[in-house]
Amino acid sequence: MWKKVIKKICILLCTAYIMVVAVAVVGYFVNNDTKSYTRVLMHELYEQEEIDSIFIGASHVYRGVNPWIVDEIWGENTFNLSTSSQTIDGSYALLKEANKIGGIKCCYLEVSARMVCYNKETRQSDVTASYIISDYMRLSLNKVLYILNAMEPKNYINAFCPARRNWRKIYSFGFMRDTFQNKSEKGYKEYDYVENETEYYAGKGFVYSRDVVTYTGTEEPIDITENYISDDYLFYFAKIVKYCRENDIELVCFSMPMTQRLIGQLGNYDSYLKQVRDLCERYEVLYYDFNCANQALLDLQDSDFKDANHLNGKGAEKFSRVFADFFAGKIDERELFYSSYAEKKLDSKGIFGCQE
């Protein structure tokens, strides 16, 4: 009897192994990630021996905070662990993933006016943002829990088995041939930095853009209402605070600068500012909004932005130096920040008029 049981178990294990290998082979041909920044970012993360500080958030951060400049000023090894459309649950998962490397003393979490309003249903509907993270996380309990909480059950198979998302590509011989050729190149195998037409991955999670903002008139306004921060965001924010305290990691929150035109479309920006400040005060977490920075110290013009919501490489250099100098204690808080956006606007005496 035992021989039969052992035989069946062996057959099941062999079948499972064959299926895993088959899925991996199919995935190699149908998933073209040769231009993925996150693939290189996560590989680079796992290659780190120790990280002193991390920056976590959405694409505003990976295009705006240049770790190479920060390292130069702080004398540390920092890493930008931001991804496209990263929601708060993704930030939580990546914080835990980075902490496995060891040495993290501080986590700089971006609190974005474009992201804090996402509720659970909204973030679960944008599974691409979650795939971007989960596809390149190493298999662990952290990865499994992230997937289970980041999306609805109907997307679990696609998350754990990326090849299934693009299975129809197996009917396109040309696509599979090109994907195989691209992945066979030395640069892909050795995780060389990715370069696209107008931007490129510059290392340690930072993406340098050469674009300059042009306004199309199609930007959608966002209403800053009471209780603008979603319950889902509040839930994971509390988990991040708790995790940082349990692991002796200092948590600092900040908001990346946006164009004045975009801030004008957000309605009452100071209402958002008050809600975030109240949240951070409740948990005794420091918060700084660089949209309230003194123009004399952080002089960002439209030419420093890739689009209304993201800095380009030139703007990122300006911002990163001020960011690093401020947190290094080289710039006084009272000199750098106004108490509100309205105060900054009033004191600027019409400087913003042409940008709104």
C-alpha cells in the first residue's frame, strides 16, 4: 500500500515540476519585459549588501529622487524603491522586502495627492500596478500575502503565473521570435540599464527623463474633499508605521513637487495638506510637502518637469540636492517651507500666474 502511495506522490511531484517548467518556458516567449525598469530595479535591490535609506512611492518618486545625488551629500547608500502607480499596499510590501537586505535606518514615504484617495476597489481594479511589483519579487510569504491582498481572486492565477496573461501570443510566431531574440542578448541577461526613446534607467531605482512638459488642455481636475484620504490608505499607512517602529526604522513622509498648474486643478490644496498633516501628527510622523517650498531655494520651472505630475532629469537634480541638503540639516525648515500653499502663493506675488 505504501509503495502505491509513494508512487502516486512521485507522479504528482513530477507532473507539477513539468508544469512549472512548461509555464516558465512559455512565459519566456510570451512576456516581453526587455524594457521594464522594475525588472532591473528589483534585481539591483537584491544585489545590495546593505541599504541605509529607501525612498518609496509612485512614479513621481522614481523620476524625482536621484539616489546618486543623495548618496553624495549624505555619505550613505540609498535606494529608490518606487514603481509606476504604486499604491500604499505595494509600498508596504516593498518596505518589508527591502528590510530583508538589512541596514535600513530610514524610510522616506511619498504621500501623493494623486494616490491617497485610492480605495481598495480602485487599486484592485488596476492590476497592472500590482503585477509590476509582484512579477519581480522573489517567492516568499511577503510576495504571496501581497498578491492575495492586492487584487481580486479572479486575478490570482495571472499574478502567480504571468505567462497566462499573454497566452494568446503563442499564436504570433513573429512576436515570440522577437521576444526570444531580445532576451537572448547579453544586455538582458546581465540586467543592463534599460534605455527608451526619451528616458533611461539610471540605476538604484532612478529614471532620468529628457522630456519637457507640454499642456494639452485635457488634464482632469481632482476635487479635494473632506475625508479625501481613503480608509484603505489609512489602514496600510498604520501598518507601515507599526512595521517601521517594530524594526527601528525612522519613517518620514513627504510630497513630491508638481507643476503649479496641476496644483491649481486640485482645488483646495491646503485642505489636502491639512488632512495629511493631521494623519502624520496622529502617528507622530514627520511630514514635509515640497509644493510649499520657497521658490528662492527650490526654483522649479515648467522646463524642469516631464509632464504636469513628474520631474524630468534636470528637475530631479535640482530637487534631489535641496531634498538631500534639507534632511542633512543644511537648510532650515522655516527657511524652506511655507506653512501653507496659500501663504506661498501670496508671498510669491504673482509668480505663478502664468503657470496656472
